[in-house]
Amino acid sequence: MEFEDYVVLAAQVVEGTGVLVVLVGAALAAGIVAVRYSRGETGDNYQLFRRYLGRAILLGLEFLVAADIIRTVSHDPTINGVVVLALIVLIRTFLSFTIELEVEGRWPWQKAPSA
């Protein structure tokens, strides 16, 4: 195997990790809500599920962006590849910001409200 093959493999591993993070996060969020329902805690379960699922998606998106960066910089360093990478990162950053706003109720650069 050449160096480029290892880099492509690393990008695939990071990408797979991102997908796995989203899947495991969704399963954990569903499990937490299911346990709460089984205990009779019916209060804010929908919001709790959305919060945990949103956090899993955010973390998964970070891994997917990292995989795209690795793949583009090492495997396809043409101007066309960089433009495609920029668009992907832009879209995923927009998604991250909007999910963060949904989950936390504030933009990522705003301070958390004091307790």
C-alpha cells in the first residue's frame, strides 16, 4: 500500500466513525426516552430526545467534515476539489449552526445563560 491508500483509508475510517456516532447517538437518545417512559416520566421527553439526537448529529457532522478535509487535501488537491470541499464545509457548518440553535436555544458564539 502506498501513502495515498493509507490516507484514503483514514478518511473512510473517520467518515465511518461519523456515521456510527450519529447511529449510536440516535439509539442512545431513543433508549433514554424509552426508559423515562417506562418509569412513567412523561414530562419533556420529546425535547430531551431532540436535544440528545441533535448533539449526536452535531458530533457526527464534525467527523464527516474532517473526513472530507482529509480526502480532499490529500487525494484530490485540485481547485475543483477544493471548491467542492468549501461548499460541503459551508453547508455542513450551516447545518451545525442551525442544529445548535435548535438544541441549545442559542447561537454557538453566545454565552450559555447562567443558572
